[in-house]
Amino acid sequence: MLRTVAIVGRPNVGKSTLFNKIAGRRISIVDSTPGVTRDRLYADVEWRGERFRIVDTGGLSPRPDEPLAEGIKRQVTRALEESGLFLFVIDGRQGVTWDDRDIALLLRKTGRPVILVVNKLDDPKHDSALYEVSNLGFEHVVGVSAEHSRNLGELLDAIISLMPEDEHAEGERDDEIAAAIVGRPNVGKSTLLNLMVGQERSLVCESPGTTRDAIDSAIVFGGRHFRFIDTAGLRRRSSIDSPVEFYSTLRAQRAIDKAHVVCLVMDAAEYATDQDKRIAGKVVEKGKGLILIINKCDLIDGTMLNHLTAEVRDVMQFVDYAPLLSVSAKTGMNVHKVYPAIVEVHENWQRRIPSAELNQMLRDLLAFQTLPSKVGRELKIVKCSQVSTAPPTFVFSVNDVDLVSKAFEHHIDKLFRKAWEFEGTPLRFLWRRVGKRSTLR
């Protein structure tokens, strides 16, 4: 892995703003509400030819009675374990608090280098705060304004100078399968991810909407490399009642953009809802591989489960090509089937059919078919070629594109799926008009 630098501190001192500035793009959700960041977020950074990975963490809270405080502390602890350098962020306007002192003690116990980052020093006249933090006992102190990018270069220089001399490693791999886990809030996405990854990678809580950012987990399973993206629950735009929810939904949609395969998780108690169908439609629109997962199936018996799966297939016929898995993230039932399903869908999503084989199939299958016609003018197919994968996209050269109906395109889709293995991936068909020439039909 790349050398890792963790950003730590109490809530609302500007950790996520600093993370976004260093990363060079808006990854963390930034809001004035304390505790917005709850899970670990990663970004790869390059500065003066040196590469490292920056980690944003949730704010450490001294109040253990808060519902998420213990979970956030576990996430921060894991970030501390995997990092070789810490950016300890405090609020320069408020000065050093008792919470800051507790965190400082925690960091000193690790024995690893620490840069004390005094944030919110928007103007040089505020730099006197740097002298007031000396009693924390850290040798390396940098005053910054993350919001206004003040002294970020100085901070990055300090990071490079203090990072351990570990071997560099590559970030994302070319053979890596990116899988996004999406769905409505509180359907068990994070629980499923944590079970598959083998550790508490995303924070799990019974409250809907616990996960707000898209979380990447890179793992190796069965010799294959996967990157799982857990996301905030997708809600209808009319249900978004805060800036945090708005950006959470935006992150989830971007996670679909980043993914090769999307796992749509539904609740066995409330499945195939209008929102589930909208999410599936978004996945199809983006041309991504799709797997339907019904979670919490440990709560229903076999007869009810058969009825449930049949109803999902009936209601979501527009994605009838997607594999449908019934699992329980809580008990582990059938979760082992998710990995091979992702691999198979990814392979189908990247499948390329040789031109000779493609056109021979069309000759055989269309020889006895009645093609669309209008006022005595019949559709003629000159040739077909595959122009791209991910998803598989085919161009048909025909005599008249106006003769191609949706019903005929759906018919072609079925023929292709019968001839080749395309489970889990949408297919794209493009129609191009050509002049008079020899035809397949």
C-alpha cells in the first residue's frame, strides 16, 4: 500500500475541509454540523514527486453516550494502526481544549511522527495562536487555513519530510473489479460490506442514513482484486432535507459512475419499491453491471422467499437479466455467492464477440424471422459489429432506421442473450443507415 497519513482531531475542527484541499477535490462532505464524517475516507495524493495516501476520520468525541461515538472511535483506531504519520488538527480560534489534550496523549502513545495542524488561521495576525499550542509538546507545528488554502504547501512539505521511508505501491490496479453497494437507507448495505471485507470497514448502526460518504475497501478474494464502494442510502430528491443528505445522494450517484458492477440491496420486508426501481434504472442508464440482492432473508421462511423472488422478478422485469441473490448479512446466509456473481457479471460486462461469429449468428437466427416493415418496405440488416465493451455495444447497419421499433430491439436483445452469456450486463444497440448494398438478410 501507499504510505498513509491520517487526519485526526475532535469534531468540527476542519478535518474534512483539509482532506478535500489536500486531495484536490471534494471527497468528504463538509458541513458545519459536528460529526458529519463517520467512516474512514481515502485519497491518493502526489506532491513534489512523492505519492502518499491521506485518510479522513470522524471526530473523536469525549461523550461515550453518543450513539455513534464508540463506532467512530473504532474507525479512528484502525486509521491510527495503518498510518505512519498523523495530522493532528485543532481549531486555532478556540485554542487548546481538554479534548485536544486527550487526543494528543493518544497520538504520543503510538510513537509515530505527528504534525500539529492549527487550523482556521485565516490571516497572519492570528498566527500568535501557534505559540499558545506549544504546551501540547509537539515538535512540528503548522498554522493553516484549510478553507482558504493558506500554508497548505508548507504543510505538504512537512508531510513529505516526515513520512517513513516505506516502499511505494500502486493505488488502484488495472485488473481490479470496482463494485458499488447501493440501495435505500437502512437495508443493510454496510453490514453486508463489513461481512464481505472481514472487518468493520464501514460504520454500522441501526439508525437509517449512518453512512454518508462513499467508502472504498480494496481486498483480494479468491485471487481476484476487488474494490468495494459502500454508499449512503439513495433517497428521492424530494426526501432530501439537508445539505448533508444532498451531498450523500450525490456521492452515491458518483459511486455508480465509478463502479463496474453495482449491487442493489433491497430489504426482504420492503422490496422492489419505486425507489429500488429508480436506482436500478439509474444503473441501466449508466451502463453498469447489475446484481439484485434481497437482504434480511433470515427473517422469512422458504415458501415466502420463493414468492418474494418471483414478485421481484415480476415487478422489475426491465432488469430481468440481472442475477438475483437472497442473503442475510446478519447471519452470513448466501453471502459467499456475491463474490462469484460479481466476477461473472464483470466478465459478461467486458465480453467481446468476434465479428465473424456475430454475423454468422445473425444469418442463422434471422433467416426465418419476419423483420419489421412499413407500407411494403422491409428492414434489411447489412451487417453488425461490436464497437465497445463495458457495456457490450453493437452497431447495426440497416437500410432504414425508422423501421426499427422498441419491440424489435427487445427481440434482438433476447436473441443475443440466448446466444452468448450476458447475464448481469445491459446491452447497447445502435442503428446506422447505409445505402444499397449486399445484406445479411
